[in-house]
Amino acid sequence: MVIPLSTPATEGALLVPYRATLDVPHELVEHVAWLLYEHRRTRNTRWRKLGCFDQTLLTLVHLRKNETFSPLGAGFGISQATAWRYVDKTLDILAGWAPCLHEALTGLGEGDHVIVDGTLIPIDRITSDEPYYSQKHRKHGMNVQVIARPDGTPLRFSRATPGRTHDLTAARAHGNVQACLTQQILVLADRAYQGAGATVRTPYNRHREQPEHYQQFNRDHARLRAPGERTFGHVKSRRLLRRATCSTRRIGTIVQAVHTLLTYSYAG
């Protein structure tokens, strides 16, 4: 996929467009463009400067490459404000297709198991922003919880909470633990979720003289949880989520939008 972009420029200088590639399938761009088209048609939206396909490219470039809106807009022939508005609207539409907790767990029950884990989305905040500082990661960020299938396919990403929120606290607040307990779904999680409930399995604590069967259990547990860790790798392949500079209120929407993109990629 070849798209027009532009180089960063000094203040007052002209932005020079250039050609670049976007490493996403053409089918994915067409799928999102169709969602945009349906949204515009349903609301009888008036003419827009960018068509649905170009608006989709604009958003995917912002997610994938973390291009700022000034050079990004110049590459597509629109203003910085228009680029921000188009990206924001596309993310809202994509986030609207992300499943709720009930939809995510539909079809699962006793005998099934899922992987629950949390990750930190780094943000650019200063020392005084204490609620966003994670002691575990030693950086500011937002805590996002994920429920994934045994093969690593994401079922649900939670809304983002301040980085200092403990994983177990966040999972309980989002209802993940209670929902799995109600449906008798076995949950594999790390040590941060110890004490979560009867259906949650966590590794044994490390001891100097740990019995061999405890060690074997921990190895098997880690092997089964590994696909869930890879899910976060796919999420953070979007450079925007490696260090988010947007409002913390928008991070949850961005994560939900990425979930919709991942769902389509896995299905394809």
C-alpha cells in the first residue's frame, strides 16, 4: 500500500510530500472504508474532502506510524484540524464495533479456558501526574486488561485506567473476573491475579526449595499463557500505542479500535 505522506518541517517552511508504504493488507483498508461508507450513508453525511478509502488510510497511518497531524494532513492535502477530526471520527466508528464483555464471552462456558492479562500503554506525563505512574513498570501509562482465547485471539480489551491501578483491581472493576466465574470459565493469569477467585489459576510463588511438581506446573502454566503475551505484541505494533501523546481519555477508544482491526485480521 503506497500512500502520500510528508516530512517534518520547521515552523513557517513548506511541507514537502513524499511516497511511503503502509504494511497493512489492502483488504483491511477496504473493510474499514466500507464501515465508514455505511456510517456516512446512514447519516446522510454531506460531501467530504477525503473519500472513505483515503480517510481510512489517514487513520491507519496515524496508528501504525504515529505521524503527527500537521505533516500527516499535508500529505493528504488537508489541514491539521481536518486530519485530527477525520482520524478521531474513524477511531470512534471502529471502537463501536468492539464487543462488550457479554458478547466476548458468548459461547464459552464450563470446560473452556481463557487468558487474562494486563499491559501498560506508556504516555507522556510528568512526575506530578501520580495516578498515571506505574511502580511496576517505572513509567507513566494507562492500564489495559485483555481477555484472549488459548491461541491468543483477543476477545475483549477493557477501557484504560490510570497506570498505578493494580491488574487485579482493574480486572475486578471491569467485571472480567466475575463474568468468568459466573460462566465457570477457567482463567489463566500471572501472579498479579492471585486471590481473584476459584476459576483463576496463577503460578505458584517462587521459593528457594520449591517442589519439582510446583516447578513443572509453573512451566506448563507459562507455556499456556504465552499466546496471550503475543496479543500485546500485535497491539503495540501500532507505534501510537508504544508512547501515546493523546489525551488519556482517548486511549481506551484507540485500544478498542485496534481490537476491531485485530479481529478482522484474525478472521481473515
